[in-house]
Amino acid sequence: MDAEREWLELIGHVLVTPLTVLPEERIAAALTATFDAAACGYHNRPDPRTVVQRIYPPTMFSADVQVEWVRLSIEEPTCHPLLRYYVATGDLLPQQVSDVPSGLAGPRARAQWAELSRGHGIEHQLAIPLPPSMQGPRWFVLGRPDAYSAELMHLSRPVQRLIAGLDRQAAALRHWQLRATHPDAVAVASDVRLTPRELSVLTLVADGLTAAAAARRLLVAERTVHKHLERAYAKLGVSDRVSAVLRAQRLGILPEPALALAR
């Protein structure tokens, strides 16, 4: 129940608050509760020699330990079975250490990883990849003493889709914010009572995307996009997407070029 409440509160927060970055710490907390994990890390590799790693809770490990793991990720990435797996396969599905094929992580690699992790209670890890981005490969990684059950592995798929949807939502709002030319665009959108999701959908269709394409971008059903558009039309006092874009342009919510893109 606590995990379900955490996800519901997180989604509700995202739907009413224009977030342009992924709420990483909130997601980590929800993942930790959902999968009964001891810790959750965010791992990002902008390039092979650069690693961004943040662990939640932040006090779980000493700074020295975290620095050492970053060093190993850069200098000896094959010592971690999951990192070895993703680097070798390019897979984007959730995976746990114990399910990595032996051809990619044999007994020696597994023994090395066990020696590094066992004392911290995170020997069994589950990685949940995020969609590809200009930031490079990204994962949320959960650690605990025991392997993840088949039921939890099955649950990891819809949870991954949910996180990916939140990531796309933040990216769409970030795109809108970068393009906005009116200094009070955020305030005006709030006054009109456009929700972040309605604003994201309106921005995407203004860029020329169909409802189906916008749905694929945000990882939602096409009918959901139509519902968001209908609500945006009602709030803007119009009945079609071109009129909605024109109205949003006049209010300063969308930039001038958006109308041409929407025709």
C-alpha cells in the first residue's frame, strides 16, 4: 500500500506541476518501496570515460565507496554483470544480476561482483533502463540481499513504462520552456489552467505531430492524447487544434512559429 501511495502521489505531482527534469529522488523512493530494496542508484554514462552516479538514500554508502564504484565503472566496467550485459547487448529491458547469461558473466565475473557487493547488502541488483537520450545510457538500479522474484521482474516492465512516460513528459515540457518567447508563459498557462500533460500534448501537435505520434512520444494511448486536447480546447475556448495553437500563441503560451508548424 505504501508503494502504491508513493506512485500515486508522484504521478499526481507530475500532472499538476510543470516539471522539466525527472523527479529522480522521488522515483528512487518509490522504486525502493515497490521492490523492497535496500538502496536505489541512478547511473548515467554520457560517454565511456564519464559516469554520473547518485545513490538514494545518499547516506547509504560513504563518499569513498561511491568514488571507488565510479572508478570501477569507468576503468573496469566488465566487473559488474549488469553493466557488462547492457554494454554488450544494448538491451533496454529490465534485468537482474542473477539472470545475466553465463556467456556474458561467467563464474569469475560473478564471484568478483559478489566480493565487491556482498558486504553492503546489495549483491542482487535490478536495473531499469530509461529511454535513450543525448545524455547517454541511463538506468535506475535497485540493490538488495536477495534475488528478485519472477513476479517482481514482471512488475518491473510496467514500472519501467511509467518512468519512461514521466521522462518523456519532462522532456516535452523542457522543450516547450526552451521555445517559449513570452516571459510569463508559465504563469499564463497556469492562469488558463492547462495541466502539464495538456501543455505537452499541445506543444507536440503544434510541432506538427499527429495525435498518434504524440501518443508514441509520451508513451500513452492515442485516445488519451485526444482527451487532453479536448480539455485544452475547452480551456482555451476553441474547437480544433489550429485554433488552439493560435489562441495559445496570442496568450504567449506558444511562440509565433508554432502556428505554421501546426497547419
